[in-house]
Amino acid sequence: MNKSNKEHRLREVKCPTGFNWSNLKAELKAVWEANIKDWKIEFAYPVSFIRQLISPLVFLLPFLLYGLVLVGEEGYSENLAQLVGTGDVVAFIFTGYILMGFIGTAVWAMGFSIRRERWFGTLEAIYVTPSSRLGQVLGMALHSTVHQILGTIIQFIVIYLTFGLALKIEGILPALAIFALMMLALYGFGIVISALGLILKEGWVVSDSLYSIMMILSPVAYPLAVLPTLAQQASYIFPTAPALIGMRSFLIENYRPEAAGNVFLHLLFLGAAWILFGVLVFRLVDVYVRKRGILKKF
Amino acid sequence: MMKSTYQQSVLRSNLSVVWNELVKNIKSLLAYPAILVFWAIFPIFWFIPFILQGQAFVGGFESASFAQITGSGEYVPFIVIGAVLNSYVNTLLYGMGENIRKESYQGTLDYVLAAPCNKAYVLIGKALSESVSSTIFAASQLTISVILFGMKITLGVMLPVFFIVILLMLGLYGMSLILAAFSLMYKQSYDLSQTIGYVFYIFAPVRYPVESLPTWAQIFGKLIPLTYALIIVRSFMLLGTDFSAVYLEVLALLIIDIALLLAGFYLFSWMEEKTKKSGTISHH
């Protein structure tokens, strides 16, 4: 058959090598398909889908109700106002908690993407496809991020209607920019966790422990000032602390940022560092598990 | 005489089933030390944010607004007691349903159900092992909280508290049996137990007093055994009351326990028969 023949060219399977536009397009398609696959699986279990959609609200409510019991029904804390300039507990907790769900995205959805394929018995099939393993993880991250955004919208509507929310509308765009930078760094963190899922038998213990530590180090329901000095310093390694401070300064009236410095630059640096670290760890673990032949082991 | 000897032998066999099931589950737990350490320590990390939130909002360890509703302004012991009792929900509620599912994953469910013994004793063994592990985890969390937050506990109240914890566990056994029954038939009990966990978390006074909820939610919360257990234990430990002050709550807890246990055993036997007939026991 003539190689210039159109039919032959259509049948030809190109193996992607090197970093070029064609390969990037192929990888993006793989990411998109992994995302679609996850949505299809999710819609196959409607009860699970709805439960996961309302879970951000379920975990936010205790923080709000407890906060209101502590300060009284008016929802104003003198002490919080002294620490950060605003005493509005509902706005403070809401802006903090919306980010927590996205930490879950990084830790659980990305961290367990590989592990889940192992449970389903499809990991080996995915490993032999001529595409990057990271594409699979990123596809699941994309699905989980969109899922979390839907949950956050529900969260916002319910909290707005029940408790009332006083946020600055003009701060939404810069807050979204901060959010995007934070997600970049969280994706890097998620890649590290997914690499751990390849070698650890009980990976959920590590994921849950890291999530718990990150939750304490992030100023979700309290300002950083109440943490011990060492914990305050450690919180700047993770993207959530600078992102929360930055977003609150754009969204909440009279909010006084607890830390100096440019939040955008800080997050850019953290994003680059976590992505590089994540990809490096993933590559090392990937080579290790294939050499040792432990990919299929539970 | 012969009948009596036979009855003694049956009783011994049944107790042996319970004991061996208990030992098997404890051995399985000890085989994963990371999980053991996780449940003994990490649930503390889930309530530390609430304590830090309290410090940020009131600037100390007491809140006047909190005292108006609960009778005590100290929010730290309130949160710790809520979290420790809620850990029984986490381990018992999810544990029992998943325990049956685990047998199915491991390929041992067929053998367990085909064994010539009453399955109720297998379940009692599983429930006891979950209780032992839950109590070890709860004791560990409470001890760490006493050390970390300087909580004061009078040893005299621990006996009535333990009695209430047993009543709570009985109610949770009932719920777990219902979940285990659904797990036999519909396999994916995970979503159901998670949803029940959400209901407990929101409507029971785990993190906040039940009075802070709207009236309809308070009524709903009164159907949950954890609500009564938390009210009674907090009354003993924080307000220093005795049984006479909370006898109505104890009675309500007892009634809920009986109803849940009866429903649990009935549903489990029914589902077991149904799955045996349909031949879907070992399906995943």
C-alpha cells in the first residue's frame, strides 16, 4: 500500500514522543477522556453522586452553627475583629471552608485515582496505553474539581439564603485568580499523594493524615494568629494559607491580612514547586513499581 | 438430664463462635498497625479546628453565649466528649456493614454463612470486636485530650458514663445490623452508612448543642441514640448531675435501642434468607 495513501495515514498509529503540539493535544485528549469516564461512572450511582454533592454543605454547617453558638445569634465576634479586622463569623467561615473541599479534591480524588483503577482491575490496562500516567491523574482531578465547584455553588446558595452572606462582589475576579493559582499547587500535592498510593498498601491512612494536618494548618475557621508560631510557619508550605488570606482580603469588608507579602507571587512559587516535586516523585515511584513488578499487588 | 447436657453443649458452641469471631477480627486489626495508630490518634485532629475556632472567636476557653444554652461555658470538654462518642459511630456504624462486605471481598462470606451455627452469634462476635476496638480508640483519644487540653475528669463519673456508652453501642449495633442486612442484599452499603453518618453529624449534638438547631431538626435529632448519649454524658461530666436528672433521656435511649435491635435482627435474618434463595451472597 502506498504510504501517501489517505486510508493508510488514517490507520497509522503515531506513538507520541517528545514535547510538541501534537503530543500535547493527544495528552489533553487523554485527560479529557479520563474526566468523561469518571463522570460516566459517577452518574451510574445517582445516590452516591447526590451524597457527594451535598457533602461540602454537611461539613460546613457544624462550623457555622458552632461559631454562632459561641458568639451569639448576631454572629459577630469582638475577638475575631481584633485579630483580623472583621467580626463577621459567617463570612469568615464560609470563605475559609469553600477551599477545604478542594483540598479533598487533591488528596482524595487525585490521590486515589490510581488506587481506584487498581480496585477496578483496570490499572495494568491503563499502564500499557501509550499515554502519560499523569494524564489519568489529571483527568480525575478535572472531574473532581468540577464536581467540587457544583457542591460549592449549592453550599453558597444554602448559606446565602439561611444565614445571609456579606461579600464584596468586586473581589470575586481576583479571588478566582488566587483560587486558580492555589489549585495549581494543590494538583502538585495531589500528584505526590497519588504516587504514594502506588506503593503503600493502606494509602488512605496517609491521605487522611495529611488532610487532617493540612486542615489544622489552614486558617479555615480561625486566623493563623491562634496557631503556635512553628505551625504558622509550616502553614506557608501549603498553598491554602496564603490563598485563604488573599481571597478573604478581596472578599470580606475590613479584613486585615494576617501576613505581609504578595499572595500571587507566593502562590506562583508554591505552584511551580509542588508541581515539579509531584512530577519528580511520581516518575521515581512509577519506575520503582514497574521495576519491582508490584503494580498489581494490593 | 440429656437435654440439659445438650443445651450446655449448644451454649458452649455458640460462645465459641462469638469468641473466635472476636479473636479473628482483633487479629485482623492488629495485622495493620498503621490503621490502629490512625484511629487511636487522628480523630483528635478532626476536632482541634473547633477548639482553635473557639479561641479565635471568644479569646479564651469559656463563652457566655455557650453557657446560656448548654449550662457550661467551657466549650473544649463539650467538643471532646462529642468527638469521642461520635468515634463510636464512625467505627461501629461503618465497621459492621463493611465487616460483612469485607468477608465478601475476601471470598469468605459463603463459608461464614454456610457454617453450621446461628449467624446471630457470628454477628455478636463481630459487634463485640468492633466495641472492643472502638473503646480502645475512644479511651486513647480521651487520654490524649486530657493531656493536651487539661480536661478534668472525675473517676467517679466514669462508671455511669461507661453504662451509657454500652447503651449507645446497643443502639448502634441495631443500626449496624440493618446496614449489614442491606449490605447482604444490595452490596453497596457504603453510601447508606455514609448518609446515616451525615444525619448523625448534623442532627445530633456532636459539635453544638441540639438547641441551636431549628425545632423540626431538634425533633428529628431526638430519634437518634447518639443525641441522648451525648446529653446524658455531658450532664454527668460537665454539669455534675446524676441519673435522677436524666432518667427520661436514659429511658428514651433504652427504648430506641430495643426498637433498633429488634428491627436489625429481623431484617438481617430476612435478607439472609432472601440472598440464599437468590444465590447472590458472593456477588460483588
